[in-house]
Amino acid sequence: MTKIDVTFDSRGRLEPHSTIKTPVHLKSRNYFKFPDINFDPTSNYKNINLVFDIPLSENEFVSETKNLLKECRMDLGVDKKQEILAVPFFTPRLGEGDLGDHLEKKLIPAVSQSYKNLFPEYEFKNEFPHPLSEHFKSISGLGHDRLESAVTLGPVIGVCLFIIREYSVQAARDQVKLLGEGFGLSGAIDLSSVLVSQPDLLFHKDDYPPLLWFSGCETTWEHANFHYEAYGYNLMFNRRVHYDQVAEYWSHGVTRFIRL
Amino acid sequence: MSATEALMFDKSLTAGEAKKRGDLRNRKPYIADKLAAIADMEEAGEISPIIRLEKSYLCNFQCTHCSAEYYMDRDLKKKETIDDRPKIDMEAIKELSRQADELGLARFVITGGEPLVMRDFDEVVAAIDPDKHYVITDTNGWFLDEVRAFHLKSIGVEKVQMSLDSFIEEEHDSFRNKKGSYQRVMRGIDACAASGLNLILSTCLINGRAKTKEFRDLCQYCTDRGVGLYVSYAKPVGSATDHPEFVIDKEDADILREMEKEFLVFSHMTPSYGSYKGCITVKGIITVTSTGEITPCPYIDMSFGNVMQTPLKEILARGMRNPWTGPHRPDCLIGEDPAFIKLHQTVTAKHKLLPVPYGEGFKDDDSFDRIA
């Protein structure tokens, strides 16, 4: 169960809790839209399998991620009719080491490979081709720190819910703290893993999809945080300022995972 | 590597761009320093908009898609309206230049109307101060022969942005309602090359044009000549208010994004050396109208304040606080967002004199609920 009662709008956006005072839009017109993606762990498994060695059968992955989603919906008190965007993912054991290193050397290349697998005619571009080593860390107590610890020891599977939209990064952090320890705020590890599993998450021909912030992480660069976003039919890893403000374009993931 | 160095935008400049910047540094080191500082400013969360200055709306053309049509005397006459609002003069421009310099802003575009018909054009350049700011002029090209190009260069203008709305002569002349204008643009391109003025061509993208052979041919021509092609999405404002069919859809914008990989073509949404500004309203551009009102882009006729009454810094801050214009969006607000287009048309239709003053269009407590 969450610590608080939560409510969703008709398009599956978690409405900000009344105690949140950091910049957030109280209502959304849902102008920036994810593509229509059904929860389809079978298809996700195939994408993952092209990039990572996954030590689970397809059936096990499907069953475990369905259970995770069911738990999340129950704990959030989500009505059966309420649609929320959820993507299953797998992260291999990353081992000891620095988060920025893992991102630069393992996770971003994996996202690139998965995007190329699905869209050979388009590009994944790392728009920040500088060393990331020692520049990233998980924020303590927001969940991504637990995920980082877990993948040091072994692989995980999880489900990421894209329910926090039109929140500043700080407001997303405030909101996730209210959800309780069963939920974590997404960052470098889970968002990269999600894009391996669902490379078309930000591929939208008719509407502009939102940007995905690494809100569960912080960096040594005072004014910038990092994100994935689309540029037309292409996908980018980049950084941006003004994450302390709210924009219709911002979105954040909420994750639940289990160790394998 | 320091954090700031690491965050600097990708500076792998093309050889041509590096040469241009080197030349500017030799001639105008103060401006070169300011331009070089823009990346650091942006990384620190500050903004560095280009200032478009519309001192006069006088024009020798009457284009199908003119965003300034409702500011022109000929339109006010039709509406039997007299514009008795105070106008910016040279002193106001000098003060604007001073405030902009203080904020680290470095670029002015003289626009209109047609700047090259302004009798006081040289005086405006001087008031902006071409040793403190990088001065660009828009033009339809009609009066840009070689003599004029050399003169512009001699008074401190660095760059010309010239309109070419079709690579097919008859289509361009028809869209611009001016026979012979295509040939004048071609002459202007040669004049810029001869005089050493930097040049970009600008073209209006209407719905479906991105898929045409004509557009591809124009992109190829510009790439072959080494001239950047700036693509402006058609907006349903000014004389194009009654042309909603001009408005592009996402497919048009995405086709253009793909063409950027192949040609020297870009829009205001195109990343520049690693900086993805998205919609540049306030962050990348502002317009100062002849009455000193500051609008967030050339096509939005709603003001964030009057520079003759409110400090520029505060006006920019209003823009960054506003949910429509700040801090970031990846699409063109007035060219692609149907709800904002509707809001804009509803609000501006109530006003004979544009832009709509701050508080009546954009406002402090703005929200999306106004049109939701």
C-alpha cells in the first residue's frame, strides 16, 4: 500500500499530492503523449534477448512481470478500468563500479543497440559524448539507490510505470517519497533498461512524446540533469537545464523490481 | 576536465564556421567573447535570446504569409485605426542595447517590414552598436545589390537572412506577390558572397512542402553553395490567419528533421552544436515591436511587457515562468499546438492594435486551463 491516497486523471497521470509545494502542474491537458503501448512482456522479452543474456525463460519473465504490475496496481489502488503505461524491464548484473561508468559503457550502448535493432533506418545519438565516470549517483532513499545496489550483486527484473508527468524533478522526488518504499523513482539504470525492452517508447509519428528525466539520480553538474528524449524518429541521450522548473514535456518513471 | 568544460556544448565546428568565428574574433573580440560565453550561460540555466527589432513595418512587398501584416499602416488604414502608442526611437534602441549587453545578450536582428527600405537603417545599426552586438538584417532581397551589400558590411552588419520561398521562380514570385523577386534573391546571394556578408536563406514551410521535389532541390542548392537554409514553419497569423491549411503536421516536421542529416537545412527547433533548445520562444528569441512590446517570437502577437516601461530582465523572466513558453518544449508553440493557435486567434482577434499587452494575452497567473 502507498502511504497516501493517490488519484489518477483519465489518461493515467498520477495527480500531484496536495502537500507538494515544488513546481508541478495541478492538471494536465496531456498534450505530450507516449505512443499507444500495451503491456506486452512477451514482446519485451524478445527485445531484451537481442541485447542481454537473460537468465529467465520467456514464460518466467512474463509471469513475474505480470505479478509485479498486479502488485503495483493494487498498492496504488488503481481501478481495473484505469489504464496506466507500464513497461517491464530486465537489467543484467552490472557488478561493482561507478554508476556513470555503467551508464556510459554498458547501458547507453545497450539502448543504442536495441534502438538500431528495431529502427535500423534511424539513429540513437549520445549527445553528451564526454566521460560520465564519477559524475552520477543515485539519490539516497528514492529507490534508484536500492536498484543500483541490487544490480551490483545480480540481475533484476522490474516494471516501470510512466505515471508522473508534468512534474519538476524535485516535485517528482517529493511525490515518490509519498508513495512508500515499494516504489522507486527512475534513473539511469531502469530508464536505460526500459528502452532496451521497449525501444519504441518514445517513437511517435503523430504526437510529440514526453522527455524521460533521470530524476532518481543526481550529477556533479550543478545545473543539469540527464534524460532520454526523441528527436523526430531518433532517440537521444542528453542533458538539460531548468529541471527545477515544471514543463508539460517532463515525465518520470516509477519503478518496482525484484532480484533474480 | 572541469565540470563546466565537460558540459560545454559540442564545439566540433565545421571548418567554415571556425573560419568565420576566427575572423569575427580578429575584428570584434568583444562580440566574439560574448558569443563564446553563450554555451556557459545556457549551461548555467541562463537564457540568451536573439533580439529581433521591428522598428518599422514599411515594406515594398505584400506576401501571402506575412506575420507583420497586422502591424502595417496599410492594415491599420483598412481597419480605420490610428496607432497613437509611443514608438521606440534611437534612444530607446540604445537603452535596449545597453540592457541586452548587461545581460550578456549578443545578437540583434533588424527586421520589419523590409529593413532595407528604412531610411534610418544605418542609424539603427549604430544605435544597436555593431561593436557590442552581432547585427543581422532580414531582407526580401529586392534592394540587395552588390553596392548595398558592401555598404551593409561597412556599417557593421555581419549577416543577412534573405527569404526564398520556393526554388521555382514563378512559385516564389507568386507567394511573395512580387514579380522579379526570385531573380533579386539570386542577385542578393551573389552580392553577399562578394561582400563577405554571412548569409542564410529562409523559407516558409507550408503543409506538405517537405515532401516535394522543389523543397529537396532547394535544400540541395543551399548545401551545394554552403549557405544554410533556415526553415520557418508557416503560422496562421498575420496575412496567413485565414490559411489554416498552411499549418504543418508532425510528419512535415519529422521529415525536415531527417533532412537535416543530409542537407545544410535547419529550423528554429534544430539542435545547434549539441544544444537542443526546442521551441525558442524567450529562450532563443524575442521580438521587440515598434511600440517597445516584447513578444516571445515573431509570430506570437501577445506581449510579455514593454521595454520602455519594464526592465528587459523582468520581461524575460515572465516568459520563462509562463507555462506556454518556458522552460522547454520540443514543438513549435504557434506553428503546431492547436490549442495555443486557437487561444492566440481568439485573444488577438479582440485587439485592433497588436501585440496584445501583457495581462490581456499572456499573464502572471497563466495556465493551460484557459483553453482546456
